[in-house]
Amino acid sequence: MKIYDSKLKKKVDFIPLVKNKVKIYVCGPTVYDQAHLGHARSSIVFDLLKRTLTLSGYHTTLVKNFTDIDDKIITKALQQNIPIEAITKTHIDSYNSDMQALNVLRPDLEPRATQSLDAIFDFIQALLQKGYAYQTKSGDVYLDVTKDENYGNLSQRGIDDENQSRIKDNEEKKDPRDFALWKAYKGKDDIGYESPFGFGRPGWHIECSAMIDKYLAYKDQDFCIDIHGGGADLLFPHHENEASQTRCMHNKELAKYWLHNGFVNIDGEKMSKSLGNSFFVCDALKSYDGEILRNYLLSTHYRSILDFNEEDLLSSKKRLDKIYRLKKRLISITPEKDHIFEEKILEAMQDDLNISKALSILEEMLNHSNQCLDQTPKDKALHAKITSNLIFVQNLLGIGYKDSISYFQLGVSEIQRQEIETKLKERLEAKAQKNYILADSIRDFLNQQGIKILDHNDGSTWEKI
């Protein structure tokens, strides 16, 4: 297995800290709004990583957090006069529903900042006691980055003092690069938490280090975990600051490998709330089935920028159509492994998730399978091997898992289904009465509605055109 390490900026051999075990931590969403396509892409990328590692024989543990303490959440709660839990629960439930629609496997653990306050307090206190952090007169607690000689090594940013803080300089900070571990509140009108450092709330970066420490980290290895991942926008300052505070805490690196997925662009611009082009997943799902959206989002290599457009989305759907056309040709039979295909497509994904190569191997298999079925349509061994290949694709790429009939009827409402079924019965009765003119008119009517009738020896089915 090879992966691209963001720190080393090159592809390297993946060697886990413990044989056949992999521990992955991925930064999850801040739950003050709906999930957008950037969240979807990151989730699919690390879902593919876990699927690849699991099928490669590793026992893989993936932890992804929810940031449920944030100024945006608190502002919403105060404006709407409701508990922050009401806001965060709504958006966590929505996020999970969206990811389920995209066939993203649930992480093994989904910790929340509000559920990890004790771990956060302990982490900050330890940094204070060790002299790596300091508390200001106003009550804020900062990490002193000058005490970390390796600060900036991950992102190659933040090494110089000039213009490195994204947040307006605080005169109480010793260095403009110092970042908040705890934000003290001057009064109690804000929503906050009591702590050993006073009333306030934790900084953003500290929660991930504390959660990794509490839920995932090795205590007896040279690194805390194997892989830390997230979007490319998190490399600095978030991941840089995580790495720094963990290094100060434990005198060792947070992760052996760092993985970052590329941005999503819409209409040539980086997706951003400030640009007003943040495409929510729930909106996309109103127009496209989750599997169609997943199929499109996984088709660009994870480190590349994905330029989202509907023309490419519809073009990529042809791949799913071919999978389900092939499924329709297969008889129900016990699968029989095709080790050559499995090894080829898995080997492609083991090369830093080389999705382009994997999809070309899939395309080759689909074409070859159809050719073989044309020549020997009743070959049970062939059916068994193709069935096994499609199951492996389901497990590796997370596509092709639906029933074929259901797939080709996507996008049809329940009311429309009832109307179609009624028309099919009327057509069947017309044919039984040898009223072929009426039967043909019903077929033409449905065709005009975007419905294609498929006649078989044992009856008729239909598909959406």
C-alpha cells in the first residue's frame, strides 16, 4: 500500500504502527449548518481509504469527530433563543442522513466536543503544567509556539513571525502565532462552560488532539495514530496546531502519515460560504440519487481539485448504468471469486487510491463480461464469477449495490409508480383481448412520459428513460 504523505509531499510506502492494524482520525464537520459537497467529498475519500485498507487485510479503526462547540453555533443559539444541543442535533442527524444516502460507512466512533470536555481540560492543564501554554490576565489560554522547535514542519507555514496568525492579533499573546486552547468569556451572557481556567469555551484545535488522546491514540508507539486526514484547507492552521500541541504534550508526533483531499470547485470557484456557492448535499439529493452523486464524487483522484458540474455528473452515470445493465443479465447464483480481477482493482486502489486506474479496470471487466455473456449466456460459472466481481466492487467502491429494477426506476414518485402500474395492467388486458391498437397507444403514452416498457416472456417491467 502506498499513500501520499502531505508532510513529506511525496508518495510513500504505508507501514502501520502495529502489524495489520490501522488507526485513522478524520476531522469532521462543524455542525452549525447543512453538509455541503466539500463534506461529502472528504467523507467519500476516507470511506474509500477504509474500504481499501479493510479489503487489504487490515483491521481498520476510523474515528471522525463532530465539532459541536463553535462561535457560529453559539450565535445561532442566542439569536434563536434555543439550546445549542437543538441546533447541533439537527445538523448531526442531517449530516448522518446525507452520508447514509451517499453509502458512506459510519465511522467506528463519532466523538463530540461537548462529550469530551474532561479530556480537553486535562490536556490544557498538562500543557500549562509543562510550561508549553500560558494563561493571560483576561483568562485566555494560549500555546506558546516558540517552545515547539518543530512548529510549521507539517505545512511549512507559520515558521516566521510575520503575518502568520489568521486571527486578529491579541496584545496579550506572546507571539502572533500563538493559538487559543481556551477562550475566556468576560461575562456569562454567552453560552459557555465552567472549567479549571474559568468560564468560556475550548479553542477549535484542542478538541481533536484531546479526542485522539482519549479515544484512539497508542500510548506505547512512536506516533499516536497511523493516519490523520481531512480537507486540504485544514492543513494550516488546524492540523499544524494539532500536531504542535500533541508534540508538546507527548514529546512525539501525532500521526505517522497525513492525508488531505482536494477542494471542490463550483463554476470555477472554490466552494465557499463567502462566495455564496456552497452546494448543500441535501439539495443535490433532491435531484440525484445518492449513489449517482457518490459515483461522480469518487471519480476524481482525492488529491485533485474536483470541478463540480452537472454535465460531468450525468456523463459519469453511464458507468452505473453499465453496472446495472450487467446485473440484469445475471441469474441468481452463488458467487465464485475471480481472484485476478480482485487483485487488479485492489492493487490500483492500494496505489494512493488510484481511482482512475481502478475505474478503467472496472470498465474493462464490464465490457469483457458482456462479451462473454453474448457468447455463452447460460454459462453458470461465468455468471458466478461476474456476480462475485460486482459484489467486490460494491465492497471496495461502494457502488452497484441496488437492485437493477429499482435503479432504473429511480426518480419516479410513488404516485407516478401507481399510475404506471395501472397503465401496465390496462395494456396487459388490452393485449389479452387482442386490442393491439390500445396496447400500443398505452406504450406510446408512457414513452412520452419518459417511461420505457420492457416485455419479457413472463410479463412486462418498466424503466425511466
